[in-house]
Amino acid sequence: MGLFSNKISRDELKAGDHIYSWRSYIYSHHGIYVGDGKVIHFTRRGGLEIGTGTYLDKIIQFSVPRHGGDNPCPNCGDQSILDGVISSCLDCFLAGGSLYLFQYDVSKAILVAKQRGGTCTTATSDPPEEVVHRARYLLSGNGFGEYHLLDNNCEDFAIYCKTGLLVFSVTKSGSSSQVNSVCAAGGLASLTLRFLGVGRAAGQAASLAVSPAMVVSAATRAVTTTFGLVTTGFAAMAVAEYSKYCIGRVAYDVGVRKDVRKVPVEELAALLAVLEGSLDNLDNTNSDKNK
């Protein structure tokens, strides 16, 4: 495991490790290894982890492997219909991908140097036994709220298990560094996803008719903005935009943000219910204002 890769072997795994596996270049699925070949992770039902009900769901297939039908996993069975906090064997969690270890307590320089979000944080991890306790407690039916790709996803779950930190802001995304890397890019990619219904309004987007061409066009604009790939001759502008991107990545990191609090896992369910109610009220208020 080095600066440009967090890849590890199975022999290096320890209970309490935050692990992940890339599903595509832009998305990695995260979980907590609890020992005995088991991983506890947070997911949305098979094939709909984006939750839009649009073409995006067909482009990006994320978390639970399709071990159903005539070829169920001998250890886990068919998990494609499950959602929320679940336990899987390591093979099901990886779904054929490679194994990576999420890093904690990295310097700001290392955070910026990483090529992609979703690999590390400046936050400090709690002891392994506390991490495993949180994951098992949430698995036992206490839950982690409702899954949202931008606001409450698998990386948010794993980071909470490792640190006990919860984001309280209603104006920013959660602790997920891969999502916050997109937000740090200037917002177009994030706004594109939210326009398509990803996030809190995911259910409302099920009726949107989104064509492949529209998705590709939106993605192209998002990538262009993200990396500052502007017209030739504007190199200085590209450098300036990339500098803003780097500063934004640090500012959004859960180890730096001021809108996070340490929350005991035994109090999490009640707190999430309160926050969910507050966010719903905010959405209704904004909707009334827009009428």
C-alpha cells in the first residue's frame, strides 16, 4: 500500500478495517471488515443504488452482487433484494473487484495527492473493537437511516463506524470523500446528479425520462469542470480551478469540517429520525416557496 494505491492482500486484513472495492473508476463500495471473512456494509437494493429509476441506474451497477437464481452464494445466499446495513462474505462484498484499505489520519498533503476521492481522510480512527461494535450494533436492526447516494451512502456508514462522527449540516453532503470530491470540483457534477434526482429527492425522480445522450452530455460537462480541462490557451485558468478543487477537497474532509459531532451508536437511530424530520420539513418549506 503506497501513495497512489491502497490495495492490500486478504492476509493483511484485520477486524475493524475500513475496506473498499472499485465498482467503476468513479465509484467505490465501502464496508467494515469484522473478522471471520465477514464484511458489514450499507447498501441499496440490487441495481438501484443510485435510486433515480433512470438510465443512470443501468450505467453504474454498484454494490450487491447478483448471487441469485441458479448460482447463489453458498455463504450468503441471494442478497440482491436486501438493502440497508447487511453482512456479506468478503467475496460477495468485493464482487470480483480488488481489495483496498481506506486510510485514516493522513496529512492534508496526502489527501490532496490521492488521485480519487473515497480513499482516505485526515480523521482519526477509533480502536478496532469500538469500530466492530458500531458495525454490529447497526447490523442488529438499529439501522443507519435511509440510503442516499450523495447524502448517506456506504462510505458515510464506514466512516461513522470508524470515527463515530456524523455530519449535521443540511446544506452539505455527508462525510463521503468520493462525493465531496465532486462537490469540491465546483458543484456542476453534484448539481447534475441532484437534477437527475440523486440524493434526498431520489424517489421523486423515478418518473424522469432521461436519455443516454442526456446522461453522457451531463457527465461530459461535469468531468470538464471537475478537472479544469478548459480550452487550449487557458492553462492558467485550469491551474486556478484545480487549486480551488484541492482546497475544496480538504475543506469538505470529515477530519476538518466543523459541522460534525461524535455520536454514540446507541443514540444514532433516534438522532437520525430527528434529522430526517428536519430535512423533510426543510424540503417542504423550499417546495412551498417555489410554488
